[in-house]
Amino acid sequence: QVQLAESGGGLVQAGGSLRLSCAASGRTFNRYVMGWFRQAPGKEREFVAAISWSASSTNYADSVKGRFTISRDDNKNAVYLQMNSLKPEDTAVYYCAVDRNILGSVRLDRALVGYWGQGTQVTVSS
């Protein structure tokens, strides 16, 4: 059974940093795009970032470019999201995601996600 377990969320002041982690179990994802989505109250789940299976390519939402960095460690079957210069509008539940297709594109859409984590809350106070 595949499980994606996120950690690292919490409460932080605007301008602060957090590092989210997602550990996968039950299957190896070293040939799959991995990424992060987020969902704020009353809003649809939106794409945040994705990283290719080789880690050679990344993709970010415009709203987080220059502030967030995605990385992966295939030895640990994990993906990370370093979030700097956090803003109140970054407040959301953050979800780890894995592409349903092997060797897919970093243009990861919700419809292409095969596995979701349970989510971790990130709250940024002003």
C-alpha cells in the first residue's frame, strides 16, 4: 500500500521559513515526477511545484517562484519543499503528490496525480 506522509508544517510569521518533507512508502518513485499542491479555505487545490524524476527539471507556480525550492532524495524516496519569505497568502494545507505516469512532465496537473498525501497545514501570520 502506497503512503505519502508529509511533515514540517506549522505556524510561522510572515517573512519566515518552513521546510516540508514527504516520505513515500510502499513503492519506489525514482522514475516519477513528484510535486506539491496546496489548498486554502474556500479555494480549489492549486499547483505549487514539481520536480522531474531525474531532478534535472523543476516547475513552479508564479506565486512562489524565487521563494520556494523543491528537491528530492531518491535514496530516501522523499521530496521536499523549502519555503522562504513566506506570506500570509501562502496559508493553506500543502499536499505531496506523485504523477500517475512514469517519466512524466513537470507540468503536473491535478488530473495527472496518481497519489496524494494527507496534507500538512501551513499558517503564515501577518
